[in-house]
Amino acid sequence: MTNELDYLSRRVAAGKLSRRDFLGRAAALGVTAPFANSLLSSAARAAGPVKGGTLKAGLVGGESTNSLDPALMMTQVPFAFGKCWGEMIVELSPDGKLENRIAEEIGASDDAKTWTLKIRDGIEFHNGKTVTAEDVAATLERHSDEKSKSGALGYMKGIETIKASGKEVVLTLKEPNADLPYLLSDYHLIVQPNGGKDKPDAGIGAGPYKVKVNEPGVRHVGERFANYWQGDKMGHADQIEVVVINDATARTAALQGGQVNMINRVEPKIVDLIKRVPGVTIRNHSGPGHYVFIMHCNTAPFDNNDLRMALKLAIDREEMLNKVLRGYGSLGNDFPINASYPLFTEIEQRKYDPDKAKFHYKKSGHDGSILLRTSDVAFPGAVDAAQLYQQSAAKAGIKLEIKREPGDGYWNEVWNKQPFCASYWGGRSTQDQMYSTAYLSSADWNDTRFKRPDFDKMVLAARAELDEAKRKAIYHDMAVMVRDEGGLILPMFNQFIDATGPKVAGWVDDPHQELSNGYALAKCWLEA
Amino acid sequence: MSSPIVKLVAQRIALGILLLLAVSVLIFAGTQILPGDVAQAILGQSATPESLANLREQLGLNQPAYIRYFHWLGGVLTGDLGTAMSSGQDIATSIKERLWNTLFLAFWAAIVAIPLAIILGLIAVRYRNGWVDKLISGVALASTSFPEFFIGYLLVFYFAVQHQWFPAISTVYEGMSLGERLQAIALPAAALTLVVLAHMMRMTRAAILNVMQSAYVETAELKGLSAFAVIRKHAFPNAIAPIINVVMLNLAYLVVGVVVVEVIFVYPGMGQYLVDHVTKRDVPVVQAVGLIFAAVYISLNIIADIAAIVANPRLRHPK
């Protein structure tokens, strides 16, 4: 009954139900008029943040093997909890710009090789110590060390020297890189006292919440840090809690039953059902993540560009977007960049064209069926997507044979090993990062085996270019090259689909990662 | 107690220990046969030949398998289960809490399920072949036939989402009072109860019915005892052995078979712990959990055997 009242009062607030109707319905539910009126006023009063209470999130992506060491964070739960207890050097703001956090100012030399970070005064760690330039430098040093096994090691290798002097940290790079500030926003780079060199998993940071309970794979609790430097903007709830719920049905049930206030990864196929639950709001927003089919450009038969083109033209993107993602996504265009990246340029959308596909297929001279490997874990709906692909390709005379691989071991045995399979990418924060991670000849994760020296040169040129217009032009040419000659078939970009329960306010849509780029627990509050 | 019974019991226990040793060999061999190498699994993509060699040396992977087996066994016997590869934590410490949680859930499920199953069995016998018997059997069999996850989801839908009487997720943690814990595990315990109920109930019914054919039951009836009194005083004590057997089997199932239920209800027990580490190919943890499950299973079976021996006069006084 309370759920229904909540729902009705929000309908009034949204102007979809009149006040008189509301009071009538409330009376029918056995509620007295004064109480019903007070409900209404609380729904209408959507003013500033409310302090207090416990905000709980039920999230997929936590295991009993997780650690509080930021270097080792990989899945969603450590990521989201890390944003609660840790503070970053810089962060990407929801509108795609850079937001200075611990670094008050970031300056570059003209050749983009030397960068100076000025450290902000008066930021305090949970252990009472002040954040110094030495701490920042030590953090960066630790993540540049092979031994730390840091997820940020790939970018950090590009830093030659790290020096702290007074309030400044000076970084010298091996190669010029105009994107350095973006790289420093990597979620692994949580600043720790002495860089976490003494005890990497101590869980002491400068974020809005102190680690109170850390039970990997079960739950994590944070308690508001009284001396947080931006207490007016973040850290509204007295306590936040992350409960690990890896099962999708259990997660949804926990939100409906009110045990948690927000969940991540709502499955597209049930979004429309969840939407109708009183009190629940779906928070979907597009990001850089994409679902792909990848071909190895150096392995027969995919070493033939006509065959690759035929396969790119033989996929019905619209149908896949509607059936697999239920429309919660956007069309892909066979290069890994979309509007959520800075310096993005629109390129003509590739469409399903069986006739053209047939033409290229004939020209390639290939005969016989092509084996496509897929699995439930490749991306949600990957098996269905492969079947849709099989049918649309059949209309172009291309025979796809589908092999469903077990989820266990898919990322070790199939992805980046077999020549044609389904996969996904979470995306990166800049075009340079995305291309360097998976399209540079030397990249470990070049999962399309796209090895083109001319492309590598363009990546390096763009990286060193401080003039935005010129960079944008280079990125455009790179995108065209991947789109027309690469081994990537990218039918769709997915959306992050989170959901919040009743009374959760202050949600900020953020294109970078799910759960408001991980800040949902720190930025949201519970309405009284 | 006569000496043959002591001998029988001692034999059972010795057999159990032998069996456990055999299982430990099997577990060890099984994890060795798994494709891939532990060092490779730890280092993953970033493995270089040198770091692989170093780690192999460090983990003692260069020694022959039987030496590693005795090393492992020696550790287990002294309570040292090793450290988890994926997180570097001591396995024994992390398992302790998980095992306690699993036993807690199994205990409460058993407290409800066993008396309920036996009483339902007795009632079914009393009204055998009537509609009460058929109803009890039908419902119990139906609840057992459904897969656990289906029952789990049904319970969640009804009691957590629609009526919100119980929480949908059963996370338990330190600092929770007994009442809170019981409320948290209400739904998974109910799901487990429904799963094991029919087996025990049907076995109770069959065992007692078997005895009911005997001459002495007829005599009791002719003496004019009420139907329930006949069952309670004459039939049940003689049917106890097979009932204890099936109860023990189901108890074992409550401990080792809860993986699915724990995952659905997000209960931090052994099952969830095992699943997490299997996906990470964390062999030491999988070995340890496997061995604990085997030990629970074997010891409950020994108890069942011994109870059956003690309860059965023919076994107690062999000719």
C-alpha cells in the first residue's frame, strides 16, 4: 500500500495526476486526508541534498577474491566502492570535460612531454594526514611498477620520471601525449598515503566515505568522512553500503523489495517490466561500451578485405539493436568511437545491404561456411545476436556456422585467440586510449590483429598534437580506416542501465561509466 | 553394548577414513588433470617465460605430483589448507566463517524439514491411500520435482517482492542478532526444506508401511490400540533405521548441495565461495572446499550406518 501511495504522490508531483484525484485514491486506500497531504508535500519538495540515512546499492561484479588495492580493481563492485573511499587526481565530469580534484591545476609544456600537477591544499586522508605532492607522486610510481600488477600499468609505462617538489608533481613522458590528464582519471589511480606502498589494500583514501566493513564478495560499508574536502557536493548519506548480488533476478527482487536503493546492469529484456514497478526509476544513458564481432585480419579467410567488408554489410544492425538491446543502445558503425568521446566526428552510417555483401563475398572468392564463436558471457544476448547475424548473412548468401562456447574460459581460450568471435569492450575515456589499447600493432589486446604501420603513425601523431582541430582530423581518418579496412564488426553501442528505488534523489547522468561513473552512492541522497 | 557392535562401528569409521583418503587422492588428481597450469592461471595474459619459471619454482610445481600430494595432505591434516591464489588470503580463515554460515542455514532448514517430513509421513500412513495421503505425497513430490532455483524465485516473488515479508537477499554478517539472521535466512531455508521434504517423507511412509504388514502390528490392532498408537509404539521404532538413513543423506545434501540456493539468495556460504574460486581457477581453494564437502558427506553417512546398526536388533545381535 505504501508503495502505491508513493507512486501516486510522485505522479502528482510529475503533474500526471490531480491533487483531488490523489486524495480520493488515498482515501480509498484507507489513508486520512492530513497524512495524504503530508505525503504530497514531501514528494513535491525536491530541494537540495538531504543529509543522513543509509544508501544501499546491490551490484553485480563482486567476488570473494576482490581486494581493496586500487591497482587490482577490475570489476564493478571494487570500482564503485573505490569511488566512495578514494579521491582522484583528476576526474572526468559528466559533461565530458576534465574536473580537477586533488590536482588544482594541470599544465603542459609546448611539446606535451612535461606536465606539472599543482596539488590542492587542505585535502585530508582518512588517517588524518594531509594529501601531499609526495603522496601523489608515490601513487603514480607504484602504478608504474610492474610488480604492482596495476590495471593502469599500460598507460603508466609511458611516464619516464615522476618528481615531487613542494606543492608540485612534475611528470616527464617518454613520448608526447596531449591526453595525459585523461589518463590520470583512470579509476585505478586512487591517491593513497605514500602511494599505498606500505600497505596497498589498507583502504585509506581521501574520498567521502571511510571504509568501515570490507567483506569481499559479500558487502562493503562506508561511513561518512567528516573532513571530506567537498562535503557539500558529495557524501550525503551517513552510511553507504554495497551488497554484492551477482544474480540478475535477485538484484531486481532486492530493489523491488526495498533491501537496496539502487542496482546496476538491469537486463534490457526486463527494463520495460521494471519500469512499471511503483517507485522504481530506470537510469539509462549511453556510454562508450560496445558489443562486437571480431575478425583476425591476419588469419584466413579474414585476411581478405572483401570478405571482411561482406561480413560487415551482412549484419542487420537495426534489427539487432531492437531485438537484443530492446532499443537501449545506439547503432554502431564498425569503429569503436561514438559521441561519448571528445573530438568525435560523425561518419556515414553503414547499413545492412545483402546485395553489396553478396558482391564483396563473391569477389573475395571464399567458399563454404564461416565459423563464428559466441557465448553467453561475450555480452548479454550474444547467442541471440549471433543467430540474428546468421540469418541476415544467409540472405546475402553467406553461410555462418555458430559455435556456442562455454562461458568458463571464454576470455582465456576463445577471445583474442580464435579468428572470429563475439566480444565486448567497455570503452575508454579518450580516443587515444581506445585505439592504443586495441588497434595499435604492438597492443596486447589487438583482438582484430589490425597491424598497420601507417595507422600506428597516425595514433602517435594525434597523441602529440595539441591543436584540437588537427587532432580531430587525424582521428576522423583513423576511424575511416578502421571502419573500411579493419576486422571489427560493431553492430551496436550498449547503454548502462541502472535503476533506483523510491526516494533516491540527486542522480547525475554520466556517459563514462555505469552508476554515474561510480559516484552514484556518493552523489545521491535519500529524500526524507 | 556387546563387542561385535563395537567392532562393527570401528570398522565403519576405519572404512570412512580410508574412503576420505581415496577422495583426497581423487580431488588432487582431478585438479591436476584440469587443463592449463596453475602458474599460467595466476599470471594470465601478462606471463613471461621467466616469471612463469619463477612462480613454478615458488609454488613447488616442478616437484613430482605425488610429493606435492603428500605436502598438501600433510598441510590439511595439520589444519593448514594453504593460501588462496587469487587473493593471497589464508584459506582456513576465510572458509571458517563461510562454513559456519552454511552449517547455520543447513541447521535451521533441518530443524524445520526433518520433524515436518516425519510427521507428514506418519500422517500419510495413518490415512494411507486416502485423499490426505495423496495430497501430502502430491505436494511434496511436486516441490521436490521443481528445480531449486525455480522454487527460490517463486518464494522471492511471493514473499519478498509481492508481500515484502522477508528480504529477497540473505546477506548475513557479523553484528546481526539471531532474530535478524533468522529473518534473513527464512526464504533460503524454506526453499531447502521444500527440496528435501519429499524424499524423507516418502521414505518414512514406505518404511512404516512395510512394517505395517507384519503380524505383530495386526496383533496390536486386534488388542484395540488406536491407529496412531500402533504406528508410534510398534511400527515406527522398527522402521527407524531406513528413516535415519534417508535423514542423514538429506542432511548431507543440505550442506553440500546448497550451491544454487546460496547463489540465488546471495548467501555468503561455502557454495558461493566455491563458485567464485572455480571461475578464477583457484585450485587450492577448490581442493579445500571439495575435501570439506567430502568429509561432511562421508561422516554423515557413517553416522547413518552406525545409527542403523544400533537401531537394528538383527545387526546388533548377529547370529
